[in-house]
Amino acid sequence: MGKVSRNHMAVNLNLNVRGLEQSSTLAINERSHQLILEGRTIHKFGLGQSPFPVPEPVVEALRHNAHQKDYLPVKGLMALREAITGFNYRHQRIQSTPDDILIGPGSKELIFILQLVYYGDLIIPTPSWVSYFPQARIIGRHVHWVPTSAQDGYRLTPEKLDMICRTDPNRPRVVILNYPSNPTGCTYPTDKLKQLAAVARKYGVVLVSDEIYGMIHHQGQHVSIARFYPEGTIISSGLSKWCGAGGWRLGTFTFPKELRWLHNAMAIVASETYTSTSAPIQHAAITAFEGSAFIDDYLDKSRRVLRYLAKIIRQKLTAAHIDVPAPNGGFYLFPNFDHYREKLAQKGILTSVELCEHLLEDTGVALLPGIDFGHQPEELLARMAYVDFNGQAVLETVKNDYADKKLTEDFIRISCPSIWEGTNKLVSWFEAL
């Protein structure tokens, strides 16, 4: 009986992961590194990793806590959860308590466990981050893709959400709302958040507000939908993007009291899987979430650089008839190369995958194809992560040379040479078709 059961589980697992490959963001990063080792000049616009260093006070806190070796509570270090409640209130005026917080080894892991423990359909607007759908597929969760349009800034509209929910109003559903968005950099205006919140409340939707890029909204004006739907929204965040600490692997979920049962269920799974998040990292993260004048200045400079890079790169692309939605935050652009469809077809390039392969081979520019974000293969879309620069050096340059003056294109050309050269190569390639 035991043997049959194990075989049956193996078959189910095989069906769930068949056809899945390594995460595309990690794969493009590894491929880029390999090509560099082979002597190629590669412009790494594929992996979305913050180019900026972890703020020095946070690094110093890690040094002081390197000796921490004990298993911490499954839900996370109490002092860290207290710091996160203060962080939530300072930045969003959201009331929470330490009992509402769950710490995990990256928000990616927490989103996976949520899908594992909550029975219901997953609603994902496209384009979406590359791992939402594969996670759902591994678990065997039904996914409802919701197409969005460039005209709407690739945002989920309240009308579309209502249309999905009204067909079966009592069906349990999870909606993942990621903004500023990976891959577009677009966010939601406050009026749309209020309208989406009203629809979610109407149907009792569990809303996961993935705000991992919230702190690098280019104007520092991120608004959480939890302000308008507090009883049904889980705020997902972490250290990876705004604190430059992707490899530290620390993510956070903030639950409303109404979803404490879901919080507890996730903690049970956590206790049987990752046990607890790294102790030194949790202790150091207290400094990050408590904030300081140093961290505020770090964020101001980071936003300033990302905002300017997005502006100039987008200008260059649009001047070459490459449509790009205006980003509001993060470090991504989502160009549409449809203007060149006929010329690309003459070269045998019909899909976003083929386009990205040719660009990498011909120019050394590494992009991720739109198909990785839920779009159809023939849609000539790609994600451009404009992070291929030395963040530490750039922050120093801004501090020393541009403290009282505007950034210029010379700043990009000198301080972000791979961004400058890669963008120019990309534009030149299309203009030469």
C-alpha cells in the first residue's frame, strides 16, 4: 500500500512539474554570466536584482549579529515583527501588531505557501511576475489569467475583476496584485485602488498586495490597497528590492486579523519546511525596518537614479518607434517591438523568444521575452531590467557630483556605461532592420 501511494505521488508530482524549467530570471542571469566567461560583452538586462548595496548600517547590524545561531520562532523574531508594524504605520498609516506578521526566507516562499494552504482559484493579471504561475502549477492550483492592455498601463481593471467574480460569487479566490509592477514598472492610481478594493470586498476575495517594489516608487508615493480593503488584504514585502538585499532572502507578510486563520495555517507549513528564517538576517533586518536618516537618504538617491534612467531609456526607445509604458517605480521597462513586426518576420523572427535570442546573439543585450510573463508567444514584448551598473559607485557619484544639480545623459554614459551602450545597441539593431 505504501509503495503504491508513493508511486501515485510521484506520478502527480511529475504531472505538476512536467514542462517547467528553471525560473527564467535565474536562467538568464546564469546564461549571461557564462557568456561573459566566454569573453562576450553582455548587457545584463535580464535579472531584476537591485544594483544598490545593502545600506551600511544594515550590513553593520549583520556583522554584530553573525553569532546568532538559535532557531527563531516560526513566525519570526518578535523585535523584527515589532519593527515591521512601525514600518507599516510610518509609510502607509496601516495599523498592525506583531501578531499580524509572518517572516519567511523571501516573499517568493511565502506566496508559494499561501497558494499551498488556501483552497481557491488564483487570479493573475498579465503580464505578471514569472513565478506566480509556475508556483500554482506545481501545487495544482487553477489559474485564471486576466489580460490587461498597454492603454490601461497593464493594470487590472475593477470591471474585469467584477466580471470574473460575478459568474460564481461565492467561489474562494486569491488575487495577486503586484505594483509597482514587475515587469512594467507601472502602478495604480489611488482611485483605481479604491475601486478594486470595493470589488474585492463585494466578493470576499483574498487580495495579496505584492508591494516588494513599493519603497522604490520613483516619487516615493506608493499607496497600499490595504488602506482601502484592510480586512482582506495581505501585504507582501521584504528586503530584496528597496534594501538591495535579494540574496539575504527575507520576506514579510502582514495579515489582517480577519485572516489570522490563514496566517496560522501558513505558519504550520513553515514549521514543517523551512523552520524559521536565518537568525542573523532577522536581527539585522530590524535596523532596515526601523529606518534612519541614512536609509532615507539612500532611498532618495536610489529613486532619483532609477527615475532618471527610466526617463532617458524610454525616450531613446520611443524615438525608435518602440512603445514603452511610462513606469512609476521599480527598475523595469516593458517595450513592445510590434512596429518592427514585418521586418522581423523577414528575418524569421516571429516570437518574443526568437527576438530575445537574436538580440542576445547579435548585440549582447539580454532581455526576458514577454511569454515568460504570461503573454502569447507572438506578442513581441520583452522585459528590460535597467540594473546593470555599479550601484555603490553611482550613489557616491550622485552624492559628490550631483547633489545640487540635475542628472544628465553624461551621468549615464560615464557612471552606467553598460546601460548606455546596451540601450544604444538595442536601438541601432532595430533601426538597421
